[in-house]
Amino acid sequence: MYCGTDIIEVSRIKEAIEKSDKFKYKIFTEKEIQDIDKMSNDTKYQRYAGKFAAKESVYKAISKLLIDNGMTIEFKDIEIENVYDLKRRPKVNILVNEVKKIIDIYNIDISISHVKENAIAMCVVSIK
């Protein structure tokens, strides 16, 4: 089992996005951007911060597996998808096929929370 956690100030993400759209397009996938930009400004930056923290926590959780296999990934290689089922839990999509093959024997569970000032995420990776 592997775990990772991250916390980020919403204001840091907001400032980075408002300073330059390059940050947003370097970190987030098109699907994530489209999903978040539909939101009102009140929660939009909290959601960006939450997804950022989620990506960091996933990376921290799988980093040993990546290092052991001589691999690395970028922020955009991890996609956090909103799944609107009964559980209402976000889903982690790994977008690099070589990494997917290594991660395929694991369950990746992610939890994200955010308030006005901070966003936090925790990821647990366990064998299926």
C-alpha cells in the first residue's frame, strides 16, 4: 500500500492562473479545465486547487513505483475526473500507457476537500 497527501492555498493557484494561462494549460487537462471553468468564480479556484492537490497526492503515492521502474510523469499525465455516481467520488485517470501498465494491478482511491482558503487531497494506492 502507498499513500500521498497534499495541501495547497487556493490563493496561490488563483494567482498563478490569473498571472498566466500557461500555468493552467501546463498542469490541467482540457477535460479538467472545461469541467472547472463552467463553475462560478466563487468555487472555481477552490476546485483548481483541489485538483492540483489531488495530482500531487497521486504522484506522491505512486512515486516509488515510478522510480523503481525508471519512469516519471507530468501533472497533465494525471487526470482527476468527477464521477457523478452514487458514491460521488473523484476518479484518477493515468494518461500514460507505460505507467498505466504498472499501475493497473492497483486501486487508486482519492479524496479531495476544499474551503475558501485551502484545498487538501489524500491518495491511497492498494493492490486490487
